Amino acid sequence: MKSFVYTSLLAAGLLTAANAQSLYSIAGPTGLDISLPLKWNFNVAGGYDSNVNASNWDEDESAFISADVRASLSNYDSITQYSMNAKLGGIFYLKDLEGDSSENLSNSSFSANLTHSFSQTLRMSCSASFAWQPEPNYANGVANSRRDGEYIYAYVGTTLSKAWNNRYSTSFGINYSRIDYQEEISEIDNREYFGAEINNRYKWTERMALSLAWRYNYCQRIWGSDEFSNFIFAGIEYALDENTSATLRVGPQFKYVEGYGHKTYPSAEFGLNRTVTDRLHLGAFVRYSNEATNTYVGGGSRYHSNETWRLGITSDYKLTPRFSIMAGLNLINSDYSRPNTTYNTDTTTLTVNAYAGVKMDITPHWYLTLRYSYTNGSYSGYSYDMPSYDRNVISFGTGYNF
């Protein structure tokens, strides 16, 4: 029992830094991780995109073909545990797109996690991820809210966690990430992050734990002002039952922007993971923070503040042994203020994305998929008329598991 308690404390302490590349990991996982042998998967789909570049001025529509091959592997049954997911794929549009847009886009990613237990009370975890994709990733908390062509995103992090007794544990983590947009017009938002965190966690009851954490984040921008933030978070984790995990953290953000100075903002993050039944899973996150995303306007103009709400909801439901559905909602609301020039006004951008899909298993290995996604982007506060945009993407495909 003592070993299990220590392991639980350590695992929770590792979550923040080891899985920081997804905001859905704010809350801990539910259930037990399962070891899986190497699995292969191939997918191909055809579809239609009504607004390829999510443009509010000159919409460009096109049919497309997408294809990818995926591999996954995990081992959670030894002192050294690991997992890996890889995807190599692309999206190929069937017409010449206007402007600088490319007709052939990479849609590839890789992620890996490695955890080693030195003892029952001391554990180290390392993680890495890489993505070369054309679409915004609404869950990584770094990408711009709208499509800016292909981008390369990389993340590496490591965490050391120590359980001092059966209730109290401490973890220390460091991480690095960067995002590079490949389209010349979007390169002004290229940036890299250096982060560190110390988290102290106390298990108050069998279902509730309290935490106090310090988080440091330094953003070095290619264009615009560099900035760093210190966060102080007080948190609570609560398990409604063995299939539900919820986490809430709140605290001040002490932010310094180069050429502007210090400012204090509130910050908060909430995550929920719930396995309702063996056929239904729900996940959600909410984060409020003053970000460094898209703060450079161009020509030396920039904003010193970007107060942003990010929200995500995802669900998967297996209706029958052969038929399943999935749906989700993403929202990013950014308020840009404190410009460095008098001719820039405070502005607000709101991006809402909703999607739904179905999957039907024809055999234990072969399946069909249908997916629809709708995105709307709206703007306010500009000195000129900035219209909103709509984007509809629908695809039908098939896949095979090896």
C-alpha cells in the first residue's frame, strides 16, 4: 500500500512538465496505462476545404487528398516505462492555390515519453514531441489561433519527482519548445520558450490533493519583444471517483516585457478527464493567461499584452462494437492591448472551431471514417473594417490497422 501511495504521488507530480505539450493533460489521466506491442495504422481520405487559408479577404477553396501511416508502442510493466506515437503524412490540394500557399503540405508528428523509477520514492520522466503540420493545434497552448501555413513545433522536457512521505512530494522540471512558421508572411510570430517549474503537492485525503507551484517561462521572439513570466499557482486536484480526474490552479502572473516593463495579471487553468463508461470518455480544459502569441504586428509595431482564454472539449463514444462517434469544441479569445504606437488600437480576436466525426469498423482491422469541421474567426477594435471568416472542411476516408 505504501508503494502504491508513493507511486501515485510521483505520477501526479510528473504530469505538469512531462505532458505540458497538451492542455488536456492539466488534469491527470483516468484508469491504468496499458502496455501495447508495436502497432501500425494506415489512413487515406478525400475531402473538400471551403477556405484553405482561413482567409477573411480572399477565400480559396479546394478538394484535397490526405494520407498517413502511424506507429504506436508502449510498455508500462517495468521499472523503465516508455511510450511512442509517430505519424508520417501529408495533405495534397487538387488545385493551384493563390498567394504563397503550398499545394502539398506535411502532416507529420512524433511524441515519446520515458520514465525511470530509481526507487519507490524517486522517479525521472523525459518527454519529447515534434510536429510539422498545416493546421492550428488548439491544445498545445502555443500555436496561433488561425491557420498560418505550415509550422514546425518541437518540445522537450524532463522532470524529477521525489515523495518525502506517503502524503507530500516535490517535483522539479525544465522544458524547451519552439514554433517556426514556414510561410514568409507568418514568420513574424516565430518564437522559442525556456521553462522551469517546482511543484509541491500534499495529499489531503484519498480523493483530494493540494499543491503550490512556481513556474517560469521565458519567450524569445524572432520579431517583437522578448518577455518572461513568473507564475505562482495554488492548486487543488480532486477525484470524484476512480474514473474522474479534475485539477484547478489559480494565481498571479508576474510578466516582464522587453522595452515595456513589469505588469501583474491573474492566471488560471482547469482540466477534467472523465471515463463515464468503457465506451464514453470526456476531456476538457480552460486556461487564462497573458501570452506572447502573435503580439508583433509588423513594421516595429507590437502589443505588450495578450490576455487569452483557451478552451477545449473532446468526447468519444462507442455506440456499438462497430460504430463510434467523436465530437469537440475549441475556442481561443485574445485581447491585445498596450500597443507601442499610438496608431495601433486595442483589438480582440475570437476563433471558434467545432468538429464531429463517425467511424465504422468493417472488419477488426479495416474501418471507414467521416469527419466535418467548422471554424469561424471574428475581429473587433480595428481602425478599419475587418470581416470575419468561415471555413468548412469535410472528408471521407478509410484506414487499416496492422
